[in-house]
Amino acid sequence: MHELGLVTHVVRAVEEIAEENQLSKVASVTLEIGEVSGIVPNYLTDAWVYFRKRTDIMQQADLIIEMLPAVTFCESCEQTYPTVEHGKICPHCGSNTTYLLTGNEFIIKEIEAC
């Protein structure tokens, strides 16, 4: 369960940002997570509930998760398509010279202070 390590990293990063900006409390943290990132949102939320309680500044902070769709680009026909639905093979031309454009992200998008 690598979600525990990810939450630890996010909490530390948010604490540093809060200190730099002289925030006394954090109301919420918004994360963007790619559809094929391998991160299980429910595990992430469970770890969040545990770790936020270990810091004064984030005791009541909500975790907001925004899922980003996985999109693949085909180098042969230069079109994009939904990765999860079609995998590595382009549904437009049948080529396998493709690569992931989006969907593997893990980004702290927003920190809301209260």
C-alpha cells in the first residue's frame, strides 16, 4: 500500500507550504490523480484520515480527489483516445506506437486555508 507513503509526503509538503505562508489551519487539500496512476483513492482517503490527525494545522482538513482521465496519443495517426478503454493499441489505426499523454499524475492542486 504505497498510498500511506504518498499521504505522508503530501502532509509534509502541505505543512511546509503552510509554514512558509504563515497559515494557522488548512481546511482542505485537493489532489489530482491520474486514472492509471496505480493509486487507490479509498486507500489514500483512509491514510489521510489517520495522518491529518497527527498534525495541528491539518486536524480537520478535508481531502478532495479529482480523477484525471487517461489519454493516449498515437504517433502513427496523431490522434488521441481513452487509454483504459483501448489500451496500447490505437483504435483509429491499429498501431502500437503510442504513449500516455495524461492519466499518470499525482499533483497537489490546491490547499485551502481557513
